[in-house]
Amino acid sequence: MSESNFKDLGLSEEILEAIEKLGYKKPSEVQEKVIPLILKGKDVMAKSQTGSGKTAAFAIPISEKIELEENKPQVLVLAPTRELAYQIKEDFGNIGRFKRLRCSAIFGKQPVSVQVNELKQRVHVVVGTPGRTFDLIERGALDVSRINYLVIDEADEMLNMGFIDQVKDIMKKLPNKKLTLLFSATMPEEILELSKRYMKEPISIEIKAKSSVADRIKQIYYEVENDKKFNLLNKLIYVERPESAMIFCRTKENVEKLTSQMKTKGYSCNALHGGMLQDDRTSMMNKFKRGEFNFLVATDIAARGIDVEDVTHVINYDIPMEKESYIHRMGRTGRAGNRGTAITFVTSREYRFLEEIEEQFALKILKGDIPSEEEVKEGKEIYNKKLKNPVKLKKAKNKEINKEITKIYISAGKKKKIRPGDIAGTVSSIEGINPEDVGIIDIQDNFSYVEILSGKGELVLEGLRNKTIKGKTIRAEKAQK
């Protein structure tokens, strides 16, 4: 592959600055191939494994092309799970930060009213799960008349989860003149049908994994009955000493039970499952990404499309019933060129599931030897010593971007007839502030938020002390994170 650079792709300064601050050094293979095609206005079908950098492959060129002044959404991204939708929205927000892109994530288990209000403001990019997206289009809350870009992410997952008909229903409601981009780890017949029917001469791209899964991820299984699983898990934790691990259970009850058993033993762990409120799920995921705890015990919702760097181990405490879930769970480790270990517990009655997984995906999962008392004792001493060292938290991906941005709360909103232009005008009139220093403005009924870029937040707070907006006295303070 030629040594290419993001600067060679003809991107604007705002986008280049954001991707540099996000730590993107050189385009990955999928980015190198896909970005120029989207910039040229071509439909793309990309077969690419998770962890290959595909979100940025579509978010970078689309962010480049968006027209800021257009009030209606121009981009619709469909994703199979809430977690993935939220993550893509965050990625778009970070990449388009200096361009002032506004992004919204819409999904179930969150009040419709909140999402409807958000969509009443100018939003450039909408990322949603198919059910809620279709619902909001039907209600007239999501206007799709100006959609120029449709992205279908993890298309094969949409199929597995039974969302493909909803995806088709949404596609029928979108303008004919648009770019359609489809990303999938596999290309089943139905996905190919979808592309034939709804895409215009799509360019097919296949990104071969640099090294096979078998090279990157050590796969082992242990035969163990249900009542002995926890005992075996303890032994393996001491012997394997995971830096960061995801432990998968079949049901949320199993997740809760195992988390409480692990906490009783003093392990640094937390739970993640579909019964939790979305904000709690998001917060838990972010804490795990930062390395605030070592073990995330989860149902399969966390296996799909979640990108956490440096997960050293995936442990299938319960073997998955759906064969594809094994691949998705395993894909949480060994990402971005790292190595990983996938461990599966199998009861005697479940052995055939293991054989089916091996057969379908041509995998060789080796039988593990249960560690000896000697190994466990030695491992436990090392593990306990390691626990005494303070954990160094990982830096959030967008820390560099956010460093220069201050979010300011202003005590006036729609009810006082305040519009974005009023806030932008007042802020820009402060000495030392240019219109380019004003970021995203978010106006609610009784208050507003404005992001100030270029590290000039304090200057603006000072300047707003003796300013009025539209003749109204306001209170301005740093927004609570």
C-alpha cells in the first residue's frame, strides 16, 4: 500500500485539524479506498471487518461535503444497536467539530419527545436504529427530504437482528438523488439484493484482514459444568491476568448474578445489559473505555460494533446460541493490530454448539487445560501485587479536541425569542473573538448552550458579564459537563 496521508485527500483545514487532534496518523486501508470515492460522489459497498476504521472512512468525507447552512438533515446513518448509533454520532461530532456539525442519535428506550425536540433544531447528521428512525419519519418529526447521504452500517447484523425490512421501508422514503454507502463484515445474498435494488452502480471494495483472526486471537475452550464456572473463572483470572476483559453471559439475569459474585470477590467490574437506561449504558461504556475498571460483564448488546482499545481477553462465560455472536464477541479483542485471547466455557450439553461454530467459520478452538493449584497460587500472588499499582487511565479519544472548547450555559432560550444568530452576534462582538471562535449553539426553551473554540472560553465568559442578548439581561456560566 502506498504511503498516503490525509492531507493528500483534499480535505479542508477544519477536518484535518480535527482528525489530527483525534490521533489519526495515516489513513487505514478502508479509509484510503473509500474516502476518495465518497468525495467523488460514488455509491460504495465495502466488505470490511469491524476494527478496520470504517466509521471514519465515511464520516470524514461526508463531514467534508455537508452544507452547514442547510436546516434539514443531510445524512442518515442506520446502525443495528443503540451503542453503535451513539458511537457513530460521537465520531461524526468529533470529526466535524471545527466545522460545527450538529449530530443527533435516535433510538428506542429513550423518550420520543426528547428526540423530537432535538430534531426541531438544525441537525446535519442523524444516526439511528431502524425502528425508531422509521417511527420518527412516520410521525413527520424526521424530515428526510434533503438526505444526500444514506449509510447502512453493519448491514449483516441488521439482517441477523431482523431489521432488514425496516431498512427497506426507510429507503423507500428517501430522495432518489443521494449517495448510498453500505458497510458489512459479510455479504449474504439478501444484502447483495438490497444493493442491486437501491444502489446506483456501487463500487465494491473488500478489505482483507491484515492477519487472520487465528493469528491475532488465541482461542481456547474449557469443558466445565454450570456450577463450577465461577471457580474456573477465578483460576483463569489469576493465571491469565487480563488487563481489560469483556465477559459475556446469555441473559441479563446471568450478567447481574456474575457481576455481584465478582464484586464480592473484590474484582473491579461492572455490568452492561439491555435492561439498563441508555444514559447508564453509555456512561458505563465510557468508564470501561477509560480503564476505570477491568472487567465488563455483558450480554450480546456490547458485542456489536463497540470499539474499546486494548481489550486483552474476551471470556464467553455462556457460549452464545447464535453462531455469529461468537465472531462478534471475539472481535472485541485483537483490534487495530493487537493480539488477544478468546476463552469459551462449554458444558457437556453445549458441546455441539462449539462444533457448529468451528465448522461454520472454519475455526480451530483448542481445548484448554484447567490450571493446576500451583499455577493458580503463583498467579494470584502476581495478580494481587499488580492490583496495588495505581491504574493509569486511558485518554479519551476526543480529549485534544475538547481541550480547546468551553461549553457555556446562557440563561435565555426560545421562550425569550432567542435565536442562534442572536447568540453568535453577541459573542462575536466581544473584543478578541471572531465568528470562527463560536461553535455549536443549542437553544432549549429556557436556556441555551454555546461552544467556544480556540481556548477562548474564559474571554467570552468575562465579555458576557456586561452584555445583553436582544436587549435581555442574561446569566452566563461554564456548563456542567
